[in-house]
Amino acid sequence: MNRRVMMVPVIGFTLASAWACSSSSSSPDAPPGASKVRQESETRTYSEAMAHEHHDDAPTLSDPGRPRHVEGVEATELAYHQGLHGAVEGYLATPENLEPIAGVVIVHEWWGLNDTIRAMAEQLASEGYAVLAVDLYEGQTAQTPG
């Protein structure tokens, strides 16, 4: 068989695949560029929906019955870096009588470094990890969403 004849189906398949991939959008009848506009619109709508959905949320411990301090864990607030605007602080929890098996860095959610995050750090430390929970909000914690 002639090499040119064999190349025609390969080239045809390649062009068809490229066209199919480049023209995909979330809606088959959407005009070009509509996807980006739709994403921006959905982001706004999603953010507003999330703010509405979580309007009455409050920062609470996952298990209010959990002890405030985990036995066998040493925990303390400490400055771990000196930045341009002063000390950068966090919460360090380590196993009391063991050499840590590894280190973990916890980055808090938008509530800030609160008791829930401290409790998570202590729980991981009780499992043998050295845990640093960073404080990105300089000691401030949110009491209400938004």
C-alpha cells in the first residue's frame, strides 16, 4: 500500500481530534468565549451562595467533650520567625516523652488559629508528630463568617 494513502486516515484523525478538543465547552451551543464569562458569573453566584449558606456558622470544636489539652503532649505558643512587621507566631505541639517521627504544618481555615486548630495539633502530636499550626491572622480569629 502507498505511504500517502496510509497517512490520510492518520492526518484526518489527528485533525478531527484537535478540532474536538479545542472546541469543547460546557454547553455545546455556547458561543466562543462564553465559558469564561459563565465561570466568572458562577464564581460570584457561588460565593454569594456560600456566604448565605454559612451565615449562621460559628467556630466550635468538632467534639465539645474533648479535653482542652491532650495528655502526653507539650504545647505552647511561640514565635518561629522574625518578619518585617514583627514576630510571626504559631502553636507548637510535640509528643512529651518521645522523639517526633515527623513534622506537620497545619494552616488554619478562615476562622484563624483557634482552639479547634490547637486541638487538632495536639491530637497529631499525641500520635507522635511534631506539629506547628501557623497563625496567618496575627492572633485574630473570626467569630462570624464573612
